Amino acid sequence: YLPEFKNPKLKDGRELARPLTIRDALTHTSGIVGEQVFQGSLEDHIKEVASRELGFQPGEKWQYGPGVSVAGRVVEVVSGRPFEEFMQERIFTPLRMKNTTFRPDEQGMKNLAVIYRPDEDSDQLVDAGNWISSFSEDDGPKPSGGLVSSAHELFRFYQMILNGGKLGRNRLLSSESVKKMLSPQVGELETGFTPGNTWGLGWCIVNEPQGVTAM
């Protein structure tokens, strides 16, 4: 699907043990590492990502990275449509997620939650700023961290997943697909973001609740 990933190089000079797979990208075990923020099209971003050296052999370890964006580009290639159009037709419209978008309008920007940090010179909290709230008409969709939604609409999406891929009369995914997405896919590899987690297909799974996940 993405010829630019045909012959990736490893940082340590080893030969690649096997080709990269979509499963590797969705489980963050591909070896694709580095920055996820980008300007410009998703296509150009993924070409740049493909030019990077892999941090490790595919399947050798877990490291959070731009794998979800790589999978998003695969969606564009297979469907022949821009990622945001595909998501609108297949996910947002059936779930009535009217305010979910990769490019919020002026009102949507006003509704964005603010990230705060302690001010170095006082005991006050100040706007920390973040790349997620930076949008441009010239930029492509950011599958990895670039979608804006509301708590209510996110609830509808999660309810669809909890229902095995269906909400009301709309079936978006097969129950078998959802089962695989929410099942451990990385064996005994240690994953983030907190102890006791493992990873499914695009989903972090609490395998052994502990600490904050046990509360």
C-alpha cells in the first residue's frame, strides 16, 4: 500500500528481519519513531516518516509513535479518498457526530479545552499552548492526535465500540473486528502508558489494573 516503506533502514545497521505490517503500525511495534506533528498533507508527512531510520526491528518492542498516521495514509490509498472524507462518511455521519472534525470552525476553536501550566514567576496557572490547537486549511488531517470532538459525541463513539461495533440501527464494524481491536496483540512486550497495560489494534488495554487504572 505504501511503497515508500519497502526498504526501511534500521538505526543500528541491522538487516530488517521482516517487512512492516499495518498491525505493527496500529500496535506501535513497527519501529517507526519520531515526531507526529506536521504541516502540509498527510501524504507528504508519511513520505517523510518513511525516510526515517527505524528505531528497532518490527515487533521487537513497543514505542509510541506516528504509526496511527501511517495507518491513516493506508486508508487514503485503499479508499482513494482523503482521510477526513472517509471518516466523515463511515464514522461521524452514521454516529451523528456533527461537531467532530479535523478542522474546527471559529466557534469550535472557542470551545477547545485549554491546557494550563504553573507560571514560573507566580503561583498562577497560565495557558500552556499545544500543537493540537493549531489548525490550517493547508494542512492535512492528523490521524494521530488531530481530531476534535465533544464529550457527548465521544461518548457515542465509545458506546458503539462497547456495543461491538453497532449503535442503534447503524453497524459500523463487525463484532469480530471490535473483538480483535480490544484484544492484546503484542504478546509479552512491555507497553505504555501506565503499568499493567497492553496494546490492541489502535487501543490501549488495561490488562492488569493498578495505580491510576485501578481507581
